[in-house]
Amino acid sequence: MADTRKPAEAGPARHSHGAPSASFRASTHNSPRTWFLTSSLSPLCIRLIRLLLAHGDYVVACLPPAEIENDDRSAEFRELINECKSNRKDREGWKDRIRGIRCDGRVMGQSGAAIAEAVQVFGRIDILLSVIGTVEELSTTPRTRNLVRDQFETIFFSQVNFIKAALPQFRAQHTGHIIILTSIGGHIGTPGMSIYTAATWALEGYCDSLAYEIAPFNIKVTVVQPNKEIQSLTNKIVFAPQLPYYDSDVNPAPSVREIYGNMLNANPETAIDHLVGAEERPDDIQYRYPKLPAAAYDKLVMETVHALTAIGGHENPPARHIVGFDGAIAVKEKLKTVTEELEDFVEASVAVDIFDSELKKEARQGGENREGEGGGQGRYMSEDVQIGMM
């Protein structure tokens, strides 16, 4: 691709969005776009960045200080940067189209500075990709109460800071796309992950409301929800001592801590100490970054990566996109249950209405129809759920 960019005063050159490039799978956009990733060190983000650079896009990669200082966590990103600087023919121009910025999104000033640097270097931002991380299995001890706050700071407040910092630029451009990468945990709760789920729901609720507020400025919002394993196996997992009420002796069902613990213990490099109870060692906090073979990570995340590249900057993107058949089925089952419970108690709902209306009659009629059809599962399946078989 011919380089027609004009050099900027600092950093790589600003770019023109008119240059053609190879299109992404299922994509309607061919011109280069500027992506701003709020966190860039997960295996998913590394693979996404490679695909974006290969396409000719520009990438601003935010690097959380605690992660970039962890040699194991940052190794794959450093390898990517070395690739960008190499003389490989298939990496030509990559180093001019990526900008790494050390940034703690929990600090509003750093978020704003990162956005400003991105605009100064590349001239604009087309897509803000909000990437959440850190899955914490928490109990209630004095120390873990701080971890609860940290979870909300990392998942909710830091991403809101980035969004708020980017909105003035998007409004000035009169275009922009905010993508929130969460998980189906935004629909379905998971035992042992209540705080992670609560923070995820908070972020999605914020974005659902924000979408209406910024629509007049031609700014789009999309929530992308892969399976929970995508986030769990590509980010830090934190374990806290378990309360005795939830021991396996009391509840024989497999717990999240057992599932993750067994997975980490399969690799000697990530093996964790015996997970003791809160009564024995209340301050025993352990964390690990899962390590999987590169091929396993490819298989795990590439479906989500392709979904992001196809949706990012799309002129008419979905409000929500569920990646993968299993996730879509799980969410449909949850929505079906909500609908059935709503209709089971429709009389209690409409009883508080002061005036009779056509809507009230339709609500009652809908409940009667469902009972007559044996539940009517197909009729009340949400049509808004988009199955991502990318």
C-alpha cells in the first residue's frame, strides 16, 4: 500500500482515511481506521492488534503499568513490538502505525492524556475498544473488600474515564464507535463471580443509557459479549480465601475456584498453593495469569477477534453482539426465563394500572396465549440477540 501520509510533529505520521486496503471478513469498510485499545496486553488484544496492523489500520495501545511491568504478562506484546521494528517484508510500516501509551485508566487525567496523545499522533480516533480484565473470585474479609473496590475501578470506572475522555473528540468529528468487550456475564450471573458480574452489568448499563445520549452526534455503541472463558483465560485471576459456608463439603457442585484452580495447576508455572479457607488465613490472596499454548489461545480468541474487526467502524453496527453459538443459546435461555416469569405474573403487574388500556389487554392476552401453547418458547425468544458465528 502506497504511503501517502503526512508526517506529524511527534510520533508516527497522521493518516488519510482514503487509502484502500484489504477488507476484513464480513466487513463493509476498506479504509484504514484508528483504534484506541484501553488495555492491550491480553492474548486476545495481541492477536487483534496483529490483524489490525496487517489490514493497514492504526492502533493506540494502552499499557496498564501493573501489567507492563510484569515480564510474563508483557512478553507477547514486547515480541509484537520487535516484529514491528523488524525488516520482515510482511511487517513493513507496522512500527509507524502503532503507538504504545503507558496509562492507568483508573486515573482520569491519564485517560485524557492518552486520548490527546492518540489524536496528536494519528489525527483522529475512529474506534474506542473498551477491554475489561481481571476475574476475581472473592469472599468477604477486610482485605478482599479492597479487592471489590479495585474490581469496580478496573472494570467500570476506568472504562468510563476513557469513554468520557474520548467523547469530545468523537463529537468534534461527528462520528465514532465505542465497543465494549465484556462477556455473556453481562446477561448471566455466575456463582463465585458476583463482583465481576456486578461491575460488568454496571458498565453495560452505563453504555446502554449513553448510546441514546450520543446518538445525535453519530456516535455508535456496541457491547460485544463472548463466552466468559474468553476473559477468564486471558486475564489475571485473583483468588481470595473461601468462606466456610461455601466449602465443597456443604455444596458438592463444582465451584469457579475449583475449576480455575485445577486449570492453573495443570501448568507447573501457574500452579497455586492450596486454597485455604477464610477462617484459617483471611489475608491469603493469590493471583495468576493463565498460560496456554499459542495454538490454544488462537482457537480460544480468534472468533472474538474476527467479530471485533468486522464490527468496528461498521456504518450500522449492532447494539449487542454475542460471539459464539453456545453463548447465544445461553443468553436466549436466560431471556426466555425472564419472559416466562414476566407473563406468569402479568396479572400482578397490570393490577397496579389505574386505567384500562389496549396494552393492558394485550399483556393479559399474551399470558393466556402462552399458557395455551404450552409455554410458546419460540414465540418469546428475543429477536434482538445476534448470534455471532463469525
